[in-house]
Amino acid sequence: MFDNDQYLALESGFTPWDCSELLSISQTIEPAILGSVSDEPLQGHTNSNSGSDEPNQPDSSVIDERKRRRMISNRESARRSRMRKQKHLENLRNQVNRLKLENRELTNQLRLVLCHCHRVATDNNRLRSEHSILRRKLSDIHQILLLKQLQQFSSAWPCNNVATVMSDQTPPLIT
């Protein structure tokens, strides 16, 4: 492709602009590359071998077709993205509703437990109060029994008969 004169020109700092050999090679390779990139055959593509120094560019219909395909692909991708987002939002809404329902059920259970706890505390206070009253009554009964036993024991002694006669005349102190 390159002859030694072109290498000498590059080494000296001079860049040759005559690339007609490279253009002829690129023109034979370019249709094969474009055909492998595009799935459709090239329509309206013309090879111009007019001898100009510019490389062949794919015509505007090929570029427009690529842009159209890219635009369709982007639209489809955006549509899928919107659908995923919508599905995600719907899942989040369902989760919010489910959690609200669960929260409501737990709140109702908590209220029921608190009500039961209050009832148990009230019953406990009532039972403690009854226990205190019954202990006082038991203590009073116990004291009365002790006094009766003491009276019976003291009446059994003969020297205490005088004291009992006198106690019969005095009014009782216990009411």
C-alpha cells in the first residue's frame, strides 16, 4: 500500500494529502462493514467512484433509518421503564395498604390488651382492698377469742371471783 517515498515524506514532517490508494481500499471495505451493521440491505446507496478525494459517506436514508431505529428503541426502552416504575409504585401502594391494615389490627389488639390490663388492675386493687378488710376482721375476731379465753381462764380461779363480782357492777369498757 505505502511505498518508501511516502514513509520518507512522513519522516521529514511533510504529510502527503494524496490518499487515493487508501480511498480505493476503504471504498471496497465500507459496503461490507455497513452491510454487517445494518440488518436491512442498503437501499439507495450508491458508490461514487468519481475520483474525488472525499471518502464515501452513507447517504441520508441510511442515517435516517439508524436514527429512526434508535428513536424506536429509545421509545420502547422508555415505555418499559415507565411500566416498571408503574408496577413498582403499584407494589408500594399495595404494601402501604397492607401495612396500614396490619397497623390498624395491631392497634386494636393493643387497645384490647390495655383494656384487659386495666380490668385486671382494677380487680387486683379490689381484691387487695378486700384482703385488707378481711385481715382486719380476722384480727378483730382473734382478739375477741383471746379475751373470751382470758375471761374463762380468770373465772376458773377462786380468788378472781371477787374481781368478777365487781366487774359485773361496772359497765363494760368494750363496746
